[in-house]
Amino acid sequence: MENVLRPVIVFGGALVLAYVLAWAVDRLMVRLDTRHPETPMWGLLRRGRFPLQAVLFVALVSGFFDSTHLAKADHRETVDLWMTIILIAGSTWLILRVVAAITETAATRYAGSTHDPARGRRVRTQLTLIQRLVTAVVTVIAVAAVLLQFPGMKTFGTSMLASAGVLGIVAGIAAQSTLGNLFAGLSIAFGDMVRIGDEVVVDGEMGTVDEITVSYLVILTWDERRITMPVSYFTSKPFENWSRGGPQQTGTVYLQLDHAAPVEKIRGKTEEIIRASDHWDGRSWSLVVTDSTHTTLEVRAAMTARTSDDLWTLRCHVRESLLTWLKDTHPEALPGIRLTKEPEKLL
């Protein structure tokens, strides 16, 4: 009977105590979150409740396992090994939850305190990449710590020290692209070249930067496609960043018209259309004749807008409204094929 009660008491007590301690910490986070609504950190830290329970449970079981008398002396090393591995995994899980809470809190608080959206996106990009880098480092350390628990891995590591120089060279060559992307990601984060939420044009594709990692970047296009590109592309090739320096932009609409087109009336109608649109930011507009051929005139209407989305909508609206107005009121202004009467031959 004692052989049954001892394990039940140890495992059951460890489970209950871990639950109670984690519950107490969770209640403390709730109270802190209520008292400090200006920061979301305490609410975000509650996500670490389950990994905290796991770490506490494994630590308590490992400390009182001898009292269970379940494992013989020759099995004690195996039990300690797996307890250590589970403890490392749980601790890694808890650390990653804490890091995620800290970075998300920093990004949220900075976004709420700054009046510059561009700086907010820059800080968000930097914090995201820092979080991913810390996640990668913590994961690698955890995996290495687990591997070092096996005696065979220690022996293997010792035997490979003699050829570490050659292996380092081979690994460096093999990981050249990966390391290049890693340093490119850090350059993007702290060089402020491109940020999450920026409007960019890459290889003729326009979209919004949706995600940035230490190795790749995801662009969300206007038709909801996602283009994944290595971050090294943005440090080695030119690209357009429409959000750099502010989201406001200037756009143009070109029309090919007949020489008989009433330019002054078109200019007045263009002003009327632009000023009536909610997408115009009120900064500037213009309409000028930019070119002419033996058959047509090229007219350019320029206008400004707050964002690229507003500018696209405004350009389409101006183009459509002008063409409709010309068709209804001045059809002679639209280009067409001129037919002239052949002069009569002299008899």
C-alpha cells in the first residue's frame, strides 16, 4: 500500500502545488492588469501560466522523486535525464512567452505614444526582428542543452574539436546565404529601409509589407497575394518605398485628346472633380498639356492624396469623370479618325 501512496502523494501534491502557485501568480497578474490599464504587459504575461505550471510540476517531482521509491539506483540516471529534458523544454516555453509579452507591450505602448506612424512602424519592425532573433537564440541554446545531457553527444563533441576549423569553414560556406539574410534582416530593422506596413513596389509588384523575419520578407499585394522574398534582396537591389518620408503622394492621370479639345474648360472641370472628392488631401492639383503629336494632345492631370490607396481611388475617379464629361459635352475633344473630302480635280 505504501508503494502506491508514495507516488500518488508526490505526483498529486506536485500537481496541486504547481496549479496553486501558477493560479496565485495569474491572480496577481490580473490585479496588476486592473491597476495599470495603461500597459498590456500584465495581461500578456498571463499567457505563460501553462508553461509555468509545467516547470513547477517537473521541478517539484524532480526534487521529491526519491520519496516515491519508483526507480531503482540503476534507473535513477535515466529518470533524471528525462526530468532535465522536460524542465529545459518547459523553461524555454516560458521564456519565449515572457519575451513575446515584453516585445508586444513595448510595440503597443510606443504606437500609442508617438504621433508619427512611420516611426511607430519602424519600432514595430525592430521589435519583431529582435523577438525572432531572441527566439532563435533561446531555441538553439535549449536544443544544445538537451543534446549535452546525453553522454554520447559529449563524446562526439570532444572528438570533433580537432576538425572544428575545417568544419567551421565548410559551415560558413554552406550557410553563406543564410548568414547574408540574417545580417540583411538586422540591417533592415535598424537601418530603417523598409518597415512593416510600408507601401513598396518590387519587381513591378505593388503591395504592403506584411511580415519581416530575420531571413525573409512577406509582401501583401492589392489582390491579396503574398510574395515571399529574401531580405537580402532589399539590401542589394533597388526598390520603391512609397511610405518613406510620409504616406502622402502625388499621382497623375494622362489623357490623349484631339487638338480641338477645350483645355481651359477641361482644367476647370478637373478642379471641380478633384475638389469635390474626399480622397484629395487639399494640397495641390494641376492640369497641363505635356506633349502633342500630329493627331493628338497629351494632357496630364496631377493631384495629391493622403495615402497610396486614396491616390489610386482619386486617379481612377478623375479619369473616369473626365472621360464621361468629355463624351457628353465635348465629344469632338476625344481622338478619332479624321475624314477629309478629297479636293475636286480641275478639268
